[in-house]
Amino acid sequence: MGFSWLAAAPAAAQAVVSREVIQPTGSADVERLNAALLRLAANPGDTSALVEAGHAALQLNDLEAAIGFFSRAQDLAPGNAQAKLGMAAAQVRSQQPGEALRLFAEAQQAGAAIGAVAADRGLAYDLVGNNAAAQADYRLALSRQHDDEVARRLAISLAISGDRAGFEATLLPMLERQDFAAYRARAFGLAILGDEAEAAKIAAAVMPPDLAGRLAPYLSYMRHLTKAQQAAAANLGVFPRAAQIGRDDPRIAQTAQGGVAATRADSRLVPAGEPLGGSSSGQRSGRADQTALTAQSETQQPASPPGRPSVSSVFGSLAEPANKSPSVASGAVDVSAIEAPREIVPKPVQHPSRIWVQVATGVDLKALAFDWRRMARKYPDQLGKFDPHVVKWGQANRLLAGPIASPGDARALVNALKAQGLDSFVYTSPDGQEISEIK
């Protein structure tokens, strides 16, 4: 959600915003965003309104919009601590932890209180392999307000750092409430700790056999990943390519623990001895082990072979548990008596990702249909060949023109509409998102 109108003339901004906030909404975050947009209509240079709009967009999971608002705020006020703080939170969710940590540090130096975004900074630390700092931030966030997602992040971080007792204790209250995401976190955490058999048992207990079997390769590789890769896989469902298993991006390594490179979770896999060509038999053996691991990674790696889903898609659905409960490891919290509940596996989705141009938002579909007819009459050369579509956006709906053949065509349409006085932006619907045509 780029909100290109942010740089437009005040009159154009007022026209867009006044139309968008006509319809009342039932969502506090949509109302918060609309209130900020109304302030921006009166004053497009209102930095605090831009920051407010950015945070509202983050809460609505509209990352593109949030980045657009925070970027504009930073352009207008480069030293604004709140704008830096918001952009940092957005960068974490964009999987740019190094940039996020830089912005968090700058915001804190500028006087921003970090408590409200401690959970996001904690994830950024985990994504660069600094688990101690991550856990401190998660605990800070939980001391302010309990959040199950933050608690699951803390549990995963504890597993990555080798604290099985803390990992189990953190998950226990959620497992007692039969929280499905906690079961997923426990399976990944146990795999990280090297207890792959136990992790596989949990997967088999709560998933259909075919999905449990497809997840097994991911679980078997978790202990071979770096700490940063483990955090990305368990929290975000992002698994490295085969050639990168156990190797961090240099930027991640430089950022980790204040410049100390992130280490491989299983130090036994680190090559030892002289470079290739040395004569020591022990060195030859160590190199052979590493070569075998690399070959195995290339041939059996679970990143993206044909027909195999991603980590997040495989473990996104849990089903009826098996009769046998997982055993309890020594020193761990006893969770074996907690019976995993049934979860219905969703049917496969049929809606592919497509490109659109968003021209308005609102709650009332009839009002949006009226708006489309008005705009189509006013801008026939630009909108005449498209049909109007809508998609849910919180409690409101996006009004979309399209689908459009390519990103270039979509940007051309945005520019053409802007030249006529209507601000819009490119919207790419994700795989599986149903877009409905309205009449």
C-alpha cells in the first residue's frame, strides 16, 4: 500500500481522504488509520499523523502501506525518533533484521522508548543470532502485556540457546489451552534442540500422516542451521537454500552480537584443518564429512523441491492427534498428558496472486459500486477496460481495478490516474486471497 497521494497536492489528498472516511467502520485499527488520513488531508506534512498511520497499517498487516507512511515521515523529519521506531518494526517484518536493529538504535538514541516495540526488536535480535538480547526484549514486552505470539517467540529463542527447561515451561500454559501454534513451536523447538524423534512424534500426533511425512525433512535439518536460520524457519517459515544451510549471510554475521559472527548451531559440522589439498588423514576425514553433508543438503534439502511445500504451508494445518502421547525428556516440563485437539485441515486454495490498482476503500459494498461507476465515468480512458473488484481489508474493503497484466502496466495506470487527479497505488494479492467482482 504505497499511498502515492502522500506527496500530492493538498487538494488531491483531501479529495481522496474525504471519500475514504465517509463510511463508518467497526475496526479500531481501520478507524485509527482513517483518522490519521483525515489529518493528512488537512496537512500532508503532519509527521505525527504519518507515524500514526504507519502504526495503524502495521496492525492491519499492510506492510507496504506502513513502509510508505514511515518513509514519508522520515523524509519530512529525518531525526524523528518515532518514525525511525516505526520503520524499524516494519523492517523486521520485511526480514531485514540488520537494518531494523540500526533503526532501533538510532530511535533509542533520539529518545524513543523501546518498550512498545520490544517484541519486534527481540525478533530482530533472534534473526541475527543474538538470543540473549532477544530474550531480554521478549520478557520486557511480556512484562508490559501478555501476548501468546511473543511467548512462543521466547520459547523458540530459549530452544535455540539450548535451554530446554525454559522452552518447555514457556510453552506449557499455551499447550494446556490447546493452542495449535504452541504445538508447532514445540515441534520446531525440539528439532532445534536435536530431539528430532520427539519432534516427529508431535508432528505425527497432531497432523495427518501425509503432512507429517512432508514436514519431516524440515525437522531433520533444523539442528544443522545457524541460530539466525533457526529463528527464521521457526518464526517466519523461511528455510535457507541447500547451499546456505549452516551459513549465514555476511550481513547477518556482521550484525550478530555486536559484530561477532553467528555460529552454526551444531559446531561439529564446522570444517576443520587446512584448506583442501592438505595431507593429514584426519583433515581429509573432516573434509569428507563436510562434503558428505553438503552433498546430502544438495540432494535432500527441503527448501523448494518440486511438489514440496514450504515450512509454513506444511505446518500451517494440524489435525487429529494420534493415540500415543510423546514421551517426556529428562529435565523437561511434563506436557505428555496434554492431549492435542483436532484441527480441520483447510481445503486447497484456488486463487492465484494477481496485480491490481487500488482506487478506494470502504465498508459498504453498494457505496463502493457507486464510487466505481462515478470514477469509471470520470476516467474512462484509464478505468473503462477494467471491472471493479473488492477484497476484505480488516473490517473494510479495498476497491480494485484489474486484474492487470504486469507491475509495469499497473504503475502506468497509477501514473495516468494521478495525472487526472485521482491517487491510487499498486496492490498485489497474495496466493489464496479471494478477490470478488462487484456490480
